[in-house]
Amino acid sequence: MAATVISFINQKGGCGKTTSAINLAASIASLGKKTLLIDLDPQAHATCGLGVRSDKLENSIYNVLTEQPERRKHFLEDVIVPIQDNLDLAPSHLLLSTIEQEFTNKDESVSKLYKLLLTLSFPYQYVVVDCPPSLGFLTFNALRASQTVIVPLELGTFSLMGVSKLLSMIELIRVKLQHTPHVYALPTMVDLRTKFSKHMLEEIAGAFGQHILKNGVRQTISIRESQAKGQALLQYNPVSRGALDYLAATRELLERIAGDTQTDLQTNGVRFELPSNRIKDFVLKAGDAREVHLVGDFNSWRVSPESLLWRTEEGVWQKRVFLDPGKYRYKFVVDGQWTTDPFNDHLEPNPYGGLDSVVEID
């Protein structure tokens, strides 16, 4: 597969992720590039946003990811729906929400989408992936398959919350699979008439540096109108502010991708680097454990698929996390038993009469 894969990822809802995926894919197609949009969100909003009823479809992206023989389709071409000139859709379905259960504790499952795209025979030049608003199995698959990741950020107070978790996942992909996609922020719902929007643009620039698309997307009613019609902006109203903004952002992105490709050839693939002083490696030796989780102030002490550590062949469990500056309490959860970090002597009492491990990030 020679196509460039671009994934839209943000676990925060309401940031314009799906809208951006739809309209960037449509904009690429309008430039004469054969494009496939993959809806990897079980909510199927991208599918609906292009006028396709997922409940009326016999097959979806679920059918090429599942390993259930009675439902499985072996080729992505079996589920693709033509939308317009140069733009096709691999639709989603609610069944996709069950896919993670099929691949629990299967390390190779993180490459399902990547391997699926390798078998794609249609001559797509670009594949755009709309991810679910979470950092689980499906998003991990998209990261593995992508050369470029776009993080849409609406200019609100909480726009940057959770970005550190996404960057931690990207770092994990680099460590485990030796693959690091280029990452760019895309400002959405921009209103430069307000001082607050200008302030948030500065905050985003501070977090992403040069990895921010200068052509953001302004607030406009045409975006909502196109969603209601089940059409991309270029199809609904090609001269609207939203359509022109997405087209400008698309042109800028394609130029960036071309530059990234040349840079990769010159630097052997060194790409978006995380600040080393904000990366923390957590390690625990527990060879007999079935599963080990890392919980703490950085993830609200929640045991979830995102908190699971990776197990090496030597029985060492590890997880690399990107943390904002601050002080964090944490513990490991080994087969349901909570324990402090044996490699960290910095302990502090907690309100429950026990001790928590503590890490500080400058």
C-alpha cells in the first residue's frame, strides 16, 4: 500500500474531529487525489455525515476487522461505499464497539488495520481515518497504521486536556513498534475576534511548537448545515468560509506531508520528539501476573484498558507515560492487588492509612 494514512484523533468530544476528517478527506479528493475515508468510530458519525445509514448496511469496517468466521470479510474492498469523485467510504457500525473484546491480550492485534491496509488493491493516494473519542484498541490501531496524526483542538478552556495521554500513546508506539507518526494540531471553531481565542492559540502553539497547522477552521453555520444534509462542505456550499478553511488547511497539510517525507529520508525517520524530561518509564517485575495496571493522579486512579502495562518475554511489565509538570501519586494494580512501586523510594501516606508512590515532573 503506497497511500499516505492520516488519522484524526482526540479523546475529547466536541472538538470537530469527525467534521475535520470528513472535510479534509473531501478536500483532498477535490484536489484530484483518490481518497478513502475510514470511519473507525462505532458511533458512525462520519458515515452519517456523508449521508450513509449505517443501520442499513450489510457490511462495515467491523466485518474486515473481526475474526468471527460467520461475519468476516477478508478484503477492505468488500465494504467500501463510493461517495463522490475520488472519495470512497469504509463505513462504521455499532458492532465495532465489540471488537476490542475479540482481541484482548493479543499483542499482534494493534496492527490489524495496518495489515489490512497493506492488502488494499484500490489505488488510493490518501487514507483518512476518523477515530473514536477514546484512546483504546481502535485508536491504537489507527496510530500504528498512520504516517500523520491530526489532533483537532477547539479553542475552549479544556482543549488541551488529555493531549498528554495521546502523546504518551504515540511514544508507546515508537518504543514497542518502532513507528512514530508525524503529529499536527488543527485549531477548530476559531473566532479571532475574542482575546480568549488568541490566548488559546498561543497555548496550543506552546504545546505543539511548529507542529500546528496555521490555517485553522473558523466558526461558521455552514458546517452544521452540511452535517444536517449529510454532505461535505465542498459539496454543500463550496464557497462557504468552512469549505475554504478546510481546503486551505488541506493544502497546507499536504505540503507538510511532502516535507515530512523528504525529512524522513534524510533523518532515517526521526519525527515528532517528546520532551525527554516529561517522559516517565514505569517498570514492575511480576512474571507470574496475568495483568498489571498503572493508576494514579494522572488517570484519575481508574483501572481501564488504557492503564494496562505491556509484558516483555522476561516477565517485566512496563509503560511509558508523557506527563505534564507536577507531582503525581500512583500505584500498580497486579491482578487486582494494589501495590507501591518497589523501584521508587519516594512514598507518602494517603488518606486511607496506606502509602502511595510519588513521582515529580519538573
